[in-house]
Amino acid sequence: MSKDGMHAQFRRFLVNNLCHNISQNEEGEEIKLWEAYKQFSELKWNESTSLLEDPISACKTNAVHSHFLDFMLKTEKENVPWFLVSRQCGLSDANLKRCSNHFKQRFMYVALPNNKRVDLGILEYLIQINQYQLNIRLPKSKPILTMHTARLMRQLYILHQKHPNLVPYTVDNDVEQFKIILWNWFETNYTTKGEGIGYPRRQLLEEANDMITNIFGSNKLMYCHDESWRDLLRKLGVDDTLQKGSYLRLSVWKKDCHGMFIPNQRKSCGPAGEFTYSKRKRHRLKNRAETKKEKDTARKKLENSKKKRRMEL
């Protein structure tokens, strides 16, 4: 790695890539990256700069600016060996962005050899190309295997050899696995045929997490936005993505040992019906003494209610 500072390395990154040839024109003359970009940047856009005024001419096969578009497409799909990525210059991804921002604040254009220049818009394209090339060149990491996982893989392979049509040698992702696990657990312990108030969905989620933790350990917890949980709700006829902020009870009841439903008991006390403030407080405290903070909260609530009644008179 060079002892030059990161800004000198960034300069090397710019010059090496911008001054490299990317194609040839009809006369056989070489076209550099900065030349193709400069022609592309001079195309006319609409007032909101969201669409080209003449996209047909922009994509014309033999036009110089079309070589730039072809090069962008090429860098996204395949490795370009001559392109100097930031890590070859000793620049991390964060430092590359930092150098780019510093360059924009200090200069009005990118100066190149032989008194050539190009506007600062090329920097964003270079950062994007750099990311494309890093994604292609860096090797894909493999899963970490333990001895227990290896044994399970071998056992799955043996079962697949014995029963190829019944046991495929594939592994579903976490979402698909937990969709099956949750539904089997629900059908074993719950029913949708019952009478009375429904089952709190948050309580059902907590019980699902208890089941997952007891069987598979605490490395996986289910949340209300997990796709596996939402799939279970959809099977119960509830789509919480269309009911944002809705926490209505589910038409679900627990099963007893004979497969009959167990009536749900109301454990939480809401502000409606017969549940007055004093009854809610008594239910919450469960015969223990109030703390100083709870006493102060109750006092403030009483004062606010009296103040509200006085203002209404």
C-alpha cells in the first residue's frame, strides 16, 4: 500500500479510470471514459431532469454518449479487469465517499492531464461503478458449518437417497420453515371454533415465542412484522397490513385435552364498560402497595380530570 494520503490515492483512482479507453468509434479512434461521459452529460433533459428530451438519439448505436451507457451496463453485469477499484488504491468504501464529498466542496470540476476537464457529476457514476465491480469481484461468503449441522446434512442426504420423491435434498429459508412450524403448532393447540370474546393477538405472539424458544433456543424471536407471523394471521382471516394500529382480538380459542374450546378470560382491563379507574388500579396492583410514582400519577390524573370538568362548566 502506498504511503500517500487518501486524497492522493483518490486522485489516482480518478485519473486511472477516467483516462482509460472503453471503446472505439467508427473511424477506429479510441474513446476514453471521460470523453463518453462528457458527451452524455451534454444531452438535454426536461425541466425536472427526470427524462431525456430525445431518448432515441441518446441510445443511438454509434454515438459517443451511447458508449457510456453501454459501459455502465457492462460494469453492472461483468468484471472489467482494467477498472481500478477503490480498495486497490487502499481506500475503504467510507473513505471513498469522504474523498468524493471533499473533492466536490473544494473544486468546480475534475481536472485531467493535457488540460482536459469534466464536470463533478462523473464522481457519482464512478462510485456506483466501483460498487458494481466490488460486488462482482469479492467472493460470496459460504455458510458457517458446525459438526452438528454437517451431521444433519448427511442425514438429510441419506433420507433423500432412500426416498427421493418424498424427501428432497433442499433446505427452506427461515420464513418458509417458520410458516409450517407456526401453523402446525396452532392447529395442535388452538381452534377457530368457539364462543365468547376472542384471543389477544399479542398473547398469541408471546406464546408462539415461548414455543420457539423452548424447542429451538433463543436465537430466533418472532415479531409482529415477521412474514411468518403475518402468514399465520392471514390463514386466520386477518391481514394486519391493511389494519394498521388495529389490535382487535382474534377469533381463536385454546383447545382442552378433548379438543373442545376453552372460553377466553378477559385479563386486561380497558377503560370501557364496568371497569372504572379504581377497579383497573386494583387489578393492576394485585393487592400490593402503590409506589410513590404510581401515587403521584394517580394524583395528577385526578387533578387533570377536575380541571377538565371546571373548564367545561
